[in-house]
Amino acid sequence: MFTRQAFPFTVLLLTVQPAFAESYKPISLHPDNPHYLLFRGKPTILVTSGEHYGAVLNSEFDYVPYLKELKANSFNLTRTFSGIYREVPDSFGIVENTLGPDAKHFNCPWSKDDKGKFNLRVYNKAYFERLKDFVQKAGDQGIVVELVLFCAIYDDKLWDVNPMNSKNNVNEVGKVGRQEVYTLKEKGLTDVQVDLIQAFATALKDFDNVYFEVCNEPYFAGVTPEWTDHMVKAITEAEKDFPARHLIAQNIANGASKVGNLNKNVSILNYHYATPPTTIAENYQFNRPIADDETGFRGKDDLPYRTEAWEFLLAGGAIYSNLDYSFSASRPDGTLKVTTSPGGGGRELRKQLRIVKEFVEGFDFVKMKPLNSEVKGGSINAPLSGDPPQAKSTVRVLAEPGKAYALYILGGTKAELILNLPAGSYKAEWLDTKTGRVSAEESFEHSGGDKTLGSPKYAEDIALRIKRQER
């Protein structure tokens, strides 16, 4: 590995203070239930509807109003790419793509010479100052930053602008095809990647609101498991002498996939487009937080993303990260009208996602687990004439038996559920998922066994909250 000739990180540590004043450890697995997280002393699920990952690498993007908008919706996560990978303005048909700045606004970890070529041995001081300021300001708002270190290089056009391509750097590094960048084939390139991980670890070591994802969508473009394990080792080695280490996430698959051999140093299992959320049950035995780390490509309507959030979190997921195309450099507050981009976004959707987050947070969810078996029977009628039909109706249950039950019904317009409840005094509330208002409620004494609860009329979906009451 070459000797880094970058600016001294001690200078930056004086420039930007850590994101916390108290002696919190970085966000971690919850000690009582590692399917969830612990952040600043509190049990935590992470929910967001965030921009397309360019907040740091796109110098034209003003992240201050962006973070304020997340905070205003009670969101506590943002996902951002490190700047090793970028897109071009027309990538994937995304309008005003924050991940596709022009060359002038591309903020890269590596410096450039006067001819516009990158020097992979010298870091860009302005980049690291911006990164640390972003993490600082996110922390001030109680927002966790998922820093994605690498990303699959999907096509030749993206490799053509990548700093690791030998034609774009002065170091004669990256004399490989785009499907060999993450394969350990070229030692010099691997050394550059490992060295950069060390730089990120050093720059962010005092922040409690960060975790690392190794690579975005490594199941594309030739990324090998051996390379992924090498990078996980690089992160753990970089942080081995730190008082507390940051969590490492691994992107497993699009949709669902059962993990085979899980690297012991990986703490978060990331999935994209994880609907229906079958991957949670398939991997629950690993005792790790499971994330729906990216949504999208389901059109611009709110319904698919709202229902995906409810289903995923009520199935036992810990992280829901919606990809919101209403954030752009021209509208960093999330007011861009979403038109032809492959997903949705906007303030109405963010309001609806806030409702599901606060619904789950209204429970002692660390003591709960997915228990669909608590529903013993019942019925859900068909959609009203003229309503868009669901493929089928589903019921999700997250429960602490005898104490608390969170239920979500997708499909139909009226439901009758038969639940297995121990003897006790209970209060049941039916919640409108679009407004957050209680549509109907009842308190009842129950002698134990089956209990039938009927919903009010609803459209598309409804939630049910049941809590045991002290006598």
C-alpha cells in the first residue's frame, strides 16, 4: 500500500467538532433485541424519505434545508454516497438527479490536478470538510448517516467518468474493465480502495451518527464476495483501536434472498425493493437489523411506498429508506414536482411515512416480534367497486403477547379479525394510515382466548393498535 500524502486529519478534527456533546457510542445493535438499534440511549428504528444520495458529492446541493425537512417529518436517517461513484445527468431517467452533478460540481474525495485528472494519492480537503459538516449537521438534527463507500458501476458511461478509471487519474491505477473494479484483480486499485476506507474511518471516528455500507448493489457489475470481505476487513482494521466502532451494513439483494455465509463483522442486512417483506422471516435467525434500504421504480403515486413501509416495519424490519425524487439541487427542501423519475416522493408521502414511524415508536417495540400466528381467523372483504384491487389482502402482526399488538391490514375496505388474547383489560384503536387519526376505538375486558375485532370502513389499508390496560 502506498503512503498517503493527504492533508492531516487532525486539522479537520479541529475545524468540525463531533456531532454529539455527550459520551454516546455510535449507533449500535440494541443489546436486548439486536433486530433493532440503539441510538443516543434510545431504542431506534430508522425511517426516512431522502434524496438520491448526492448530498455530499454534489456541491450544488444545499443540505441544510434538506436536513431540516427530514427533521420536520421526524425522520432520522439519510443515505449518501461517498463520492467514489457518481452518475451523469441523464442516468436512469431521473429528473435533476442529485447523484449526477456536472463535472464542475462533483465533489470527490480525491484531489484534481490542473489538467482535471484525479490524484488517488492526495485527498481533497474541501470534500472531507463538507462530509464532516454534513454529518455534524445531520447529528444536530438527530439524523443518522448511512455512508455508502462503493457502488456497482452499471454501464460503460459511468465507468467513463469514474476517478478509478486509469484514464481519469495520474496514478496509472484502474487499468481494468468496469466489471473488474471490485474483484481484487489489480492490487494497486485495491490498495487505493483500502487506503480510502482508512481515511473515512479516521475522519468520522468521533461521530456517533454514522454507519458504513460497503457497496451499493454488489450483485451487479462483477463485484465478488472476496472483494466485499476484504473491504469489511479493511473497515474493521481501520477502526480496531477506536474506543467504539461503527456498524457495517452489507447490501444483500434486490427483493428477497436468504443469506448464506454472513460475515461476522456485518451488522445490518440491506435489501432494496423488499416488498413483500419475505426476506425478514428468511433471515430473522441472524439477529440483525434488516433494512429496506431503497425503494422506487414503482411509479410516482404514494400508495406503493406507504404500504411498503407499513408491511416492512410490521414484519419486523428495522430500517425503511424511501428514495424521494422531490429533492434536487434546485429544490433541496423537497418541493420538486416528481414527473418522469422512476419513483415518487413529496411532502404528502413524507407525512404518511411519518405516521408509520410514530405508530411503531408508540410501542415498546424492542420487546415485540413478528407474530402473524396471533391472528386465528376472520375475514377481509373485497375492494369497493371502482377501487384499485390489491393482489390479495394481508395482515401483519408485531406483538408482545399479552401486552401490546401492532397490526397492519393491506387490502379490502372492512375487516373482522379473530385474535388470540390472554385474559386482561385492553384498548383497541383503528388508525387511518393516511391521516394518523383514530377512526374507531373500544376498550374491553377479555377472559382469554379468541377475541373478534371489527374495523371501520377504510380505503386501501388500515392499522390496529391494541394495548393492555392496567386495572
